[in-house]
Amino acid sequence: MNPFDIPIQALLGQLLIGLVNGSFYAMLSLGLAVIFGLLGIVNFAHGALYMMGAFGAWILMDRFGLNYWYALLLVPLMIGALGVVIERIFLKRLYKLDPLYGLLLTFGLALIAEGIFRDQYGVSGQSYNVPDALQGATDLGFMVLPNYRAWVVLASLSTCLGTWFVIERTRLGATLRAATENPQMVQAFGINVPVMVMLTYGAGAALAALAGVLAAPVIQVTPLMGSNIIIVVFAVVVIGGMGSILGSVLTGLALGLIEGLTRVIYPEASNIVVFVIMAIVLVLRPAGLFGKEH
Amino acid sequence: MRPATLFYIALLALAVLAPVLGLYPVFVMKLLCFAIFACAFNLLLGYTGLLSFGHAAYFGAAAYTTGYLVKTMHWTPEVAILGGMAFAAVSGLVVGAMAIRRQGIYFAMITLALAQLLYFLCLQLKLTGGEDGLQGVPRGNLFGVLSLASDTTMYYFVLALFVAVFLLIRRIVHSPFGQILKAIRENEPRAISLGYDVERYKLLAFVLSTSLAGLAGSLKTLVFGFATLSDVHWSMSGEVILMTLLGGVGTFFGPVLGAGIVVALQDNLADKVGSWVSVIIGAIFVVCVMAFRRGLVGEALAFFSKTRKPHNLLP
């Protein structure tokens, strides 16, 4: 298909979907980077936490009749608490070991979560309605912008920027970064590093769950959504490198857009374009775009 | 004679007699295929310290290649197996060359992502039959003369190849090349400062491991007569990690035992508990990582020889 024959509406529509997916990539890779920075663990369960976030929203609506806005608040808190429990029971005991063990453990946890949800809800998707306040679309003149999609992009970008601000510009963030560099020294200054580490994992889990709640109305909520996205997010993290927060956010958004663009120009390749870009980046810039090797 | 040698001889005798003893040959063949796969994976993780999270790609790529060569091109099985291994080796060379540019945890993520790339290719290409995969692949005649259609004949063919791979891996590990791999696993900067071209050794280990994983995939296609998407799926990569971890990373017999346990579990549980198989596999992962990182064989070895130093399983 000749790229100049594509109707501008279709192009903009796909780019918007790409931007929405990109915001999820950004939020998830941000959480991965924060967790990796402080815990030294690549959290394979991040996809499962995202999936549980989406299911959390769906279950709150289905069982308890609690609407989207409650879900947006409650689900990240609950999954964050679950993250704290996981950190206390499992991850805490792995910090002295090779980081590969953390990857294997969280992979096991992801399999458990996926298996339980698959047993309960099957693999066919559940649909979750767009909340009333965000239904409909706004005509921008050159394109029709569905309100919910605009909200997702706005909400996740503000979350990412908020996280960036907390980590890079506040006293808490400075302590966090110091603990990443030298935990013993920060501990010696009288800061309770283990509690900080625990809360960081909880916050990362909450971030993944928030992405899941935001995603619930625009995708099919299925137990497999977590493992599908986490592998793409790993590729995003390899491309961007886990050293820089803004770097991982930008990489996530850019790859979402490229994926959207590919879906217009050559749909067959839209599944693989991120992996191909990863391969190209590895050849040209082995350390990643914003990366510093650990 | 050393106890280990006696143990292996007894086990081999049992394997040779298995069809007579009434063990279901297809089950034992499946076990042996996965044992080859896990041994190949262990060569990389256990003796070189590289965790590939995408080994299903080579297993599956070879499974598809062999299936295609036998079914469509009517090649004889031994040549088709070599074709599958060659394809796995070339894919391993390409992926390995990219992945070893990054260390540790990134290596795992890169191999996983590139394996997913292959998965989508198998899903979308016409050549691989999309969702259906390649069905009805005949076993053919070995060297054009010996028909493998009988399960017993096929069984001895698979067993012979398994023994060959097991001995080959022992030979590799005990060779000077294998010693250098272990030196890299223990301390990469030291190996570099001793003048070894570490990247080339890692790449060669990666290609060896992927070709043997390919052999496992090719054999699996011939045994069952099909190659499907589950052969290239990431969960297959997870399974081979589990087999190796459960049996014992960096032990010779561990991966074989691990493959036996996981295959037996799946065969017995799949129709009874449905999705809980994935929960059980996940739980075994968690228990292995938390409680016995040396795996069953590793723990047993440590128990029987208290004087042995607890060895480092991962770098």
C-alpha cells in the first residue's frame, strides 16, 4: 500500500491508538526501571500486575457495582499492597543473589497469577464499558478524538511526569536515588532503607495496576494480556535502557506511535516492529538509546 | 568403578529395556527429546552462566524446519534433522551476536524479545501453517532404508541420539574449551585479562546450545508428526528453564531428571486440572528459587559429599 494513499482520518486514528498503547508501555517501563533501580530485580510479574489491575476494575464493577472512578483509586492501592506482601515474603530474600533469580521468581509468580485468572475467567476477553463522563468524542476539525483515549494519554502522561518529578526533584526522590547508588551509606544516615525498598516495589506494582485500570475500557480484559505486553515492554526497556526515567517514558511513547504507524502502512508487521527496532538498536547502539550499563 | 558410572549404566540398561518392560515408548521419547533440550540449555546456563529466556525459538524453528523438509520436500529424516539443526544454529548465531552485546539481565530480555519475534513470524507466515502449524509430518525412512514408522524403531533412534548428546556435552564441558566457559562464568573480567576473547567463546557456546536445542525440536516433530506454535511460544522457554532449575543447574544429570519430572507432571495433570498446570509450574519455580537453588541433583550431590564446596550456580 502506498503511504500517500492512506486517508488522513485512518492515519490519525491509528496514531492515536499507538499513542494510547505507547502510554501503557511508558507507564510499565517506568515502573520496571524504578524497581530495577532500587531492587536490582527485573520484575517479570509486571505484566501480571497490569493484568490484575484491569481485572480488578472489572471485578469491582461486576461484583460490587463500583464504578470506574472507584477502581482508579482502589485497584492501585490493593495491587500496591499485594506488591508489598510479595516483596516481604519473596523478593526480600533475593537481594544478595544474582539478579537472574529475581527474574525467575517473578516469572513463577506471573505464571501463578495467569493460571489462576485463566481458571476463573477463561481466555476469552471480558469487556469493560467506558465510564459515562468520558463517553463520546470531540471533533477537533481535522479529526474526531474519542474522549476516553484522550483521557488515557493525559492521565498516563501526568502519572509519568509526576513520578519523574518525585524522583528527580524532591527530597524523597533524592534519598531514593542515593539508596540506589549506595544503600549502606543511606542506611548509615538513619534512613530505613528496607522499608523504602518495600514501598518502592509497592509503588511500582500500583503503577502497573493503574495502567491496567486505564487499559480496561480500551482493550479486552483477558488473563493473557499481561504476558503479551510484558515482552514488548522488555524490548522497550532494552531499547531505552533502564538508566533514565524520561528516557524510558519517551521510548515507550515513540514505540507506541511507530507501532500505530506500522499498523497503517504494513499491518502484518505491527506485531514485530518493536522487536525489529530493538535488534537495530542493539547493532547500532548496544547500550540502548539512553542507557548506561549496570 | 565410580558410583556415577554404575548409575548411568543401570539407567542406560533400563532405557534400552524400556519397550520390553512395557513403558509407553512415545512418553519416553517425549521425555528424551525434552531431556536433550534441557541438557542443551544447561550447557549455556550451567556452564557458561548465560540465561537465555528464548530457547523455545531454536527448538521450535528446528521443529518447523524439519517438518517442512520432510513433509513438503520429502527429505529423509536424518538430513531433515541436520537441516533443522543448521537453521537453529544460524538463528542462534544471529541472535547470539546481538544478545551478547549486553550483560546479565539484558541478555535474558533480548533473547526473550527476539524469540517472540520468531513466534509472530511462525504465526503469520504461510510456510509455517499459521495457527494450525505443520500437521501430519511422516517419520520417513532413516537413510532412505530403515522405516521409523514403528514406535520401537523410532525409540531406539531417539535413545541413541540422546546418549550421543549427553556424551557430547560431557566431552565439551571437560574439554579445555569447557574450562574456559566455566572461567567466564565464574569471573568474566579475569577471563578477559587472561587474554581470552570472551565474546567469541560465549557466542560459540550459544550456537552449540541452540543447535542441540534444534536437534531436540527436530526429533520432537518426527516423534509426534507435528510442529505447532506452542513449540516456539515463550512458555516453552519457561519450561526448559524450569526443567534445568528443578533438576540442578550445572549438573550433568539434573536437566534429564528435571525434564522427566516436568514431562510426567504435564502428561498426568493436563486433562485433570486444566489451567492449574500453569499455577503448579509457577509454584515449582517459586519453591526452586526460594528453597533449593541447586536443584534436586545439586542438593543430593551436596548432601552426599559434605566436603564439596557449595558451587556457584549462576555467576
